[in-house]
Amino acid sequence: MNKQLLAHLMLIGAQLLYGANYTIAKMAMPEYIKPFGFVMLRCLGATFLFWLVGLFIKEKIDPKDLPKLVLCALFGIVINQLMFFKGLSLTHPINASVIMISTPILVLIMAAFIIKERITPKKAIGIVIGMIGTFMILVMGKELSFSSNTFLGDMLVFVNASSYGIYLVLISPIMKKYHPVTVIKWVFLFGLFMVLPFGYGEFNQIEWSTFPPHVIWATLFVVIGLSFFAYLFNISALKYVSPSVVSTYIYLQPIIASAFAISLGKDHLDWIKVLSAVLICIGVYLVSAKTKLPQIEGKEV
């Protein structure tokens, strides 16, 4: 299979998992598992799974790259997840969703500065079109309020979006040197130690015996599906496509989340969702079509 096609299939797979998570994670959080406790659980589960798989991949990390992986863990695991969950608890879900639209724009700007990824007119237009489509599906017919009451939460979600953007840009060059599992197992290990002081208290409060079957399945989905497979799919795709392409796929999440909710009878299909889906798909296509990756060590990858 063509590697570029495989990368896009992995990105679609990751967004399917993220989109379904909006409905599934609510089954367990916050009634059974509090936010920071959930972050700790995700890190524990993913670290175990990645190191288990890593036993079959005989590859060592150059010690000079370890500080870079610590930074990736800081931005991609710790700040990213903690700020999102904390911010979400202090603002409205619709606010958080709209703020997350900024991620592809931030990635495009940061990639231009950090790894010299060229901002082409096609990419810029694609991101704007995708942003319009996402904004429509998130906002039209719904109440959006950026007030002083939600300011702190809104700012924390923006920090989360910025942090994830930095993570994608920082980890992209490292992916050219190592197997995806080799990279992500170290990122999660470092992230676990950094999350520990924040999440241990809430993690220790989890009463496992009270979990009904649907909460058990929801928890397994978040740990295995979201924390293991979604991170693996995204980081694997970075071997073949640029950070701006990976980030643009975020625009698919509201479509998938809506489709999942419709399939469960919790939402309905209307012209706004259809038009939004068309605009988002056009935007993703413009950003990803014939994307040239940055030059690394004198060679195009």
C-alpha cells in the first residue's frame, strides 16, 4: 500500500476514535473517574501497552534525543491533556470545541518557524475552508458565550491547543529517525512521571468495584482506543505527512462525533451538518494533496 495513503487512513482512524470519545468518555467521567485521575489512568495504560509492544522492536534511542522526547511529553501529554480537562471543567463544551479549531492554524505557523515547513496558498485556503466548516457545525443553532465567567477555562483550552500544536511540530523530525513505537513509548513514560503529581490523588479515589459494565467498556475504550491507538496512528502518520496535515484532520472530529451521536439517536441530520462535512472534506483535501515535506539532513522525506 502507498505510504501516503496509509498515513491518511491512519489519520482517519485516529479521528474516528477521537470523535467517538466525546460520547463514550462521558459514560465514565466525572461520575466514576475524575478528570486528572482519568489522565493518569490513560498514561498508565498507554505506557504499559507501548512498552509491551516495544519489547518486539529492538531499537535504541540516541541519548542526545532524550531531552527532545521529554519536551514532546511535556507538550503532547502533560500540558495537552491536563489543560484540556481542567479547561473543559471551567468553560462550556461548545467554547472548547471552537477554540480547538485554532490548532491547525497554530501548527501551520509553528511549523514554518521551527521546521521551516512552507506555507503554501493551497494549505492556507484549505485550513480556512475547513475552519469555516467546523465552525458551522459547532456553532450554528447553538449558544456560544465567551464571558468573564469562562475566561480562565477558555484560556486553558487555548493553551491545550497550542501545546498540542507544539508537540506535533517537535516530534515530526524525530519520527524520521525511529520506529513510531520507539518514540511514543518514551514520550508516554516521561509523561507519566510528569502527570503523577497532578493525577495521583484523583486516581487513588477511583472505586473500581462500583463500575457497571458500560463504564468498564468506556474506560477500556479511552485507555486502549484513545490513548494507545489514536496516539500511535497520529505519530505513525507523521513519518509520511507534515504536521499541518495531521493537525487539519482535527476538523473531522465534529463530523464523526455528530455521526456517532446520530447513530445512537441522540442527534439528527440537517443541512448544516451536510454542508459542514463538504467544506471540511474540501479543506482537508487542499491541505493534504501533494504536500511536500520539509528537508531533513539534506534529503526530502
